[in-house]
Amino acid sequence: MATNGEPIGVAVIGCGSIANPHFAGWQRLVRAGEARLEVACDNLMERAESAAERYGAAAAATDFAEVVQRPEVQAVDICLPHHLHLPAIQAAAAAGVHILCEKPLVLNMDEAEAALRACRDGGVLLMTADRDRFEPHARVVKRILDAGLIGDIYHVLERHMLHKDVLTQASNANMGWKLGKATAGGGALHRDGCYYIDTLLYWEGSGVKHIGGAEFDNFLWETAEIETTSHVVFRFNSGAIGVFEMVWCLQGPHHRQIVISGSEGYLVFEGGLGGSYDGKITLHSNKLPWLTFDDPAVAQSFADCQYEKPHRNHPDRGRESMVLHVPYAAGFHAQEKELLAAIREGREPESSGLEGVRALEVVEGAYLSASEGRRIEFPLRDWDSLQ
């Protein structure tokens, strides 16, 4: 297994629509001399061959169990339907091949336990493709929080509202699996919410203590097995309260808003949903006089943004505000680069399999809370024993 400066051989498993930005990220890493794109694999050879030709993979194949046995393949990027994630993870782990897997990592907690155990026993790295945390807006928010500009976090609210016609999606490109719980795992909260929850966990840092309550429905579309609307209330181990809303049936433009409030101020983040939805961060803080920018840790928080510096504080006036504009950039390339760095350095990657499991655990806990009408305490399993 390559751990020096040599390019690492990669196979992309699954060549559907989500694979395209993954392939584009690997192309950049191939050009940088960090990776070799060895195989494009799909159950349809025509689609695998088309992807291989378009993105420059050395070969096309249809059997992922065979692909992971190839000596030139040292890592796989799994872009399969959700119910196929676990079999692909297990096959790669048994072959000693490192793994990047699209979110949600697996369908449920039983599968999560099996995936972590397989990778532990196989001695391979498992990384969840939670790309949102690798995008510029998420890194800027994290630096603001780490710089202490809003103090101790008290409350986190996220509203993530989309117009996503899952029925039309399912009828196109052989994606009917998205409508069944046995194949998709769930709806809005499971499929999309899991990686925005991951970002909240990344920002706040202490993990979730319990879920106090949750509500779900499938407004607008007749999708009896999956939800289009989800609302979850939870508490972090730090004591902060979280509220998370993931909606697919918004009738209008996409909308994402996050409010994080603390002992010294608060920030509001909007956007970060693609090329036409750049991020905007409005920061209110007691710690924003001009002299704050002499602190390198604080200055670095804003190094990559376009922003307006606050006016010099009057001695009797606090709570200066600042607006930062963060151009959107997809996180596919950054997460793939992180996997390669972790392989070379022999360490766990950021957004590890366990972190993906902990985000999915919040989803599972929300489903349990709604169905049983009670508080759900975490963790749901002894995850530490699987490390």
C-alpha cells in the first residue's frame, strides 16, 4: 500500500450522477500527481465505459468485488445507492483497500456497526463523504468559533429547506431505490440531513447528548416510506440546544439559514448551496474592536473572505458587527485530498467513518423519538469498542 509520495490508485464504484463531481475531484488530484484513476465501475458496462472515457480512468468494470482485488487499486470511492454501501465497504475492507463512501454512510445502526467492524478488522481507513464540512463557508464558520468570537455556544439553529421532487428523481436514471426505506434508509433527514448534521457536530464539537423530540411528515408527494419534512430538537453534551429542520417540499427557491449564538455574540449564515448560492455570514460580537485583528488567530478566521471591517468601537459601545461573503466551492476535491493525506500519514481522516456514524446516529435517534414519543439518549451503541 502506497504511503510515500507516489500517486495512490483509486477506483470509483458507481457511475451515476453523484459520481460526476467525485470524478472531477479525482481528475484534479491526478493532474497534481497525487492519485491515479484506475477503474470506473458500474453495474452497467456502458455507463462505466462512458465515465472511464470522460474522466480518464485506466479501465472500466462491472463487479466491485473483483475491482477491489486488483493490486493497482489502493482506495475506493463508493458512489452507489445506499443499500449497496455496506456490501461495497465490506468487500473493500476485506481486500485491504481504503474507503471513501458517499453519505449517508449506511442504512441504519446495525449496518454502521458492521461497517466499522469490517474496517477495523481489515486495518483500512473509512471516510464518510460529508463534503459540506470541507466547503469554504463551513471552514470559515469553524475558524470564527475556534477564535472565540461568539464565546461559549448556547444555541444552534439550522433551517435547510429545498424544493426536491423525489418522485421525478426516482423516475429518472433508474433511481427508484430512493423511494423505499429498505433501499434509501429514509427521506429528507436521512439522505440530506445527515451531512448537514455532521457539519453542526463539526462546528459545535461536543457531540449530541440526547434528542428531546422530533416530528416528520411527507407533505406534497405521496412517498409513504420516506419523509419530505423533518424537525428535530436536541441537546449537545456541552449543554447547548440544537434545532434542525430538513425540508424537501419548499415551494420556491432553496433556503438555508444557520444561527449560532453564544456568550459573546452570534453569527447568522445563509447560502452555501451551490454555485448560485454563495455564503453570507453576519457576525455580531463583543470582541470586534479593531485591535482584535492584531490577534493572528482571529485575523486568520477572515483571511479567505471578502468582508467589511467593523468601525472602531466607542469605549461605551459593544457588539460590533461584520458581514463576510464566502464564494461557494464544492467540497469533493477537498475531501478526496484529505483521504489521500490520511493514507500517506497513517492517521484517521477528518470526517471519518465514525463521525459519519455519529451524524447518522442523530438521524436514527430522531426517528426513534418520533415513533416512540420519548427522549432518546446517546450513544445508541458502544462505538468506541469498534475503533
